[in-house]
Amino acid sequence: MTKATGTVALVGGDEWTEPCTVFDTRLLELAGTSEVLVLPAAAAFEHPERAVERAATYFEGLGARVTGLPVVNRRDAETDANVSAVRVARFVYIADGSPLHLRSVLKGSAFYEAMVYAYGRGAVIAASGAGATVLGDPMVDPRGGAYTVGLGLVPGLAIFPYHGRAADHLRERSVDLLARDAVLVGIDEKTALVRTGDGPWEVTGAGGATVYRKGAKPKTVKNGATVELGAVPTSR
């Protein structure tokens, strides 16, 4: 495993809305491109084309163009054209939806390996809601707040999206079951946790990020502040 030079942005939900323009503009600058590839796999059962259309309208206002990647099932994630497209991408945005379906599509796929390769070469990988959850490992299981296996782009880090309006009992269960060697971060809606390479994690957006560790008091970090999470993004 080698350290990545790219940027990862974990968004707590409500992506592609006006409060997100500040960090999305910055992500476009970091990517050095005006082309955004949107992966709608998590929305496979919720009109994935609508996610792409919404992203296109939003990014058009930022001077960027969106291309939807036709990946909604495992077969699509092994298709040469999709794999080749993500391998050379500079900015990939993983849309919200079902985290369990998204994981089933991506885990161990040629598409995911190509995305990790792009990230290791300096690409921006942004993911909102379900997408952010799946990029961690351990991964918060949406069926009850326990843990399961994630993709591990950010190892040792579990992500709890929509933290600002999460049900107390789900949040408390995730905190209670957290392993001692892992970190749980609750990210509010319209808020991103961003890291480039092995630099610091920075909170940016309308809300904050709350860090949970076993046996420690929660710490909430707001817009513009950095936080040490003890988990370094890596690339194969």
C-alpha cells in the first residue's frame, strides 16, 4: 500500500446545494479540471439519471460539466469502458443512496480498483451520504448502527452521515460498538471532511464534524478547522 496524492472529500449529505459551493469550487481547483464524473450506483433503485441531472445543473453553475458513469450494478463495474473512464478521471463524485447496494457494486470490482488508481495519481474522490459511509472501514451499517466491512479507502475511519439529524439511538449504538482502534466521525449535512494526500483533515461547509473515540469525549469541529483522525487514506 502506498500513500495517495489525491484528495478525498466525505460529505455528510444534502450534496449539490448552495452551501456546498465553497468546498466544491475548491475541489474543482484541486482536481485541475472542469469535468466531473458522477457515479450514481447508490441511487440505482431511485432513478439514478435524476442524480446525474441534478449534479449537472449544480456544477454548471460552477463552470463545470458533469458526465454520468453508467454504473448501477456489478456487471457495469466490470465493463471496460467504465473502468477506463474512471482510471483517467480527475474528479469522481459518488452520489448518495443505498450504501449496501453501492458496496455490492464496487467492492472487489475492476471499477473500484481503477478509481483507487486514479486517486493514487492525484484525482479528487468526493462522496456524499451513502458514498461517504462506504469509503470507510469499518462501515456503519444503516440497518441498525452496528458495523460491517467497507471499501477502506479511508481505513480505520467510520463515517456517520446526516449527523445533524440522525436518530439518537442509532448514533449511540454506533458509538457504543466502536472498536478501540477505529474512529467514528459524524458529518453534518452540507458539510465536507476533506484531506489531500497525507495532509490534515479539514472541515468545511455549513455544519461540523463530530469525532468519537472509544473512552473519550466527543469533539465537534466546525468550518475551517482541522482535525487529527489517526486514519491515513491509502492507495494500492
